[in-house]
Amino acid sequence: MRTLRTIGEARQELQAFRRGRTVGPVPTMGALHAGHLALIEAARSECDAVVVSLFLNPAQFDDDADLDAYPRDEERDAAMAGEAGADFLFAPDPGEIYPPGFQTWVDVEELSRGLEGAYRPGHFRGVATICLKLFNIVRPQLAYFGQKDAQQIAVVRRMVRDLNLDLTVRSIATVRDADGLALSSRNVLLSAAERTAAAALPRALATRDPEAARAVLDGLDVDYVEIADFDPPVLAAAVRVGSTRLIDNVILEEEER
Ligand code: AMP
């Protein structure tokens, strides 16, 4: 696996590699876990070049404390991505992605408003913008995202349609621990007691009913539990456990795809 540090390097390497071959990015913020690896494996199974991006995108954090607390370990991430079959690790510097004077943003207006958008102002503007920048740099035919962030997938798919990007967004089923908790880079921030409390989140969602889910979450600090009319529709929730905020969802109409 080759590590690419600059936009120029990424363009040059991928252009040489492309020539009729399929390029598939897996956008991540690092602190990789088995959920990320499932995305990399899916990309590996259908792309010629798998590009894992490692970029803790400041533009999608509305809370400095959240950004500061986010776990970082590039060496470990690089080893895991390489082992899972990535060909390239794209790990650019924030200063190159957002140079002085940067002022152009992608706003997927309606889909960015509810759920996460209501609690994290500007979050999806940051997500959509970084995804468009990554797609412009990598020029992929396919891109891989986790169903765990269902609203993110809806936002990115809408952007792809609205801006006529020539690529397909793949959604990969949520990978969970034995207690049902969805894997997340933030789970390492939970104490043992918080971890036990957090396991109520998947149990609540498994009811597939907002009222029943609220009852299961009784005593936790709940931001929302709502049915979201995405494709496919989901029951989505966000809770705060101590100072860690966790999100999850289950598909309502069919098996996860
Ligand atoms: P992040 O590094 O948290 O931005 O996540 C990068 C990608 O991995 C996103 O598309 C997430 O939806 C996806 N992802 C995160 N956690 C999981 C999980 N437990 N199972 C599957 N995909 C996941």
C-alpha cells in the first residue's frame, strides 16, 4: 500500500493507475475498526484500486472538544488498511484541503436539516464538501459508505444526483459487537459502565418502533429517536453516554443490504 500525502501525488498516482480500471474510495476519519474494514473489503471485491482516505475533517465538527477527543493513530490505521487490501492511503494535510481563503461549500439543503443536522449545525455541509473534494481528486466510479451513517448516505447520494457526479454510492451493512453496539471510533472513549449503558441503543432500535425504543432508552440522554424516510427507511437514534455521543439506526422495511 502506498501512502499519498498531497492532492498532486494522489492525482498523479491514480491517473497512472486508472486507465480503464475501477477506482473505489473508502472515506474515513481514521481510528479504523472492523466496520471500516468491511467497507475496504467490499471495495476490494469490486474495484481495481482501493483508496482509503484518512482525514479528520475539521469542517464536519461543530464542537472543538469532540474533534480534540477523537482518537488518532495513523500508523495503526495504515497497517490495518494495508492488511485489508487497500492499495492507497490518502492522508492529506488539513492545510492543503482547506487553504487560506477557502470559501466554497456544498449544502444539500433539506436532507441536512433533521436528525444529525439539527444537533450538529454545519455537519453535513462539511461532509458533502469533503466528499465532493475527494471525488474530484480520486475520480472514482464507486464509493463506499456505511449504513450506520444513514443520513450521510442520503446526503451524499443526493449530492451525486444533484451535481451529476458519475459514480455509484455503495452502502455497507453496519458491523456490530457481540452486545449489538455498532462499532464506532468513539466507542474507545466509553468507560466500562458507559459501554454497558450504551448497549441499550441497539436494543432500543431492535424494537423498530420509536415509542418502544424511547422506553428502552429511559434514563439515557436521548437527542432523538425517529423514523427517517430514507431509501430504505430507518429508525435512527442518537444518545449521549457521558461525554460521548453515539448514533445508530436499523433498516425498517427489509434486511440490511
Ligand atoms: P468514520 O471514520 O466514522 O467517518 O466512518 C467512515 C465510514 O465507515 C463511514 O462511511 C461510516 O458509515 C462507516 N462505518 C463506521 N462505523 C461502521 C460500522 N460499525 N459498520 C459499517 N460501517 C461503518
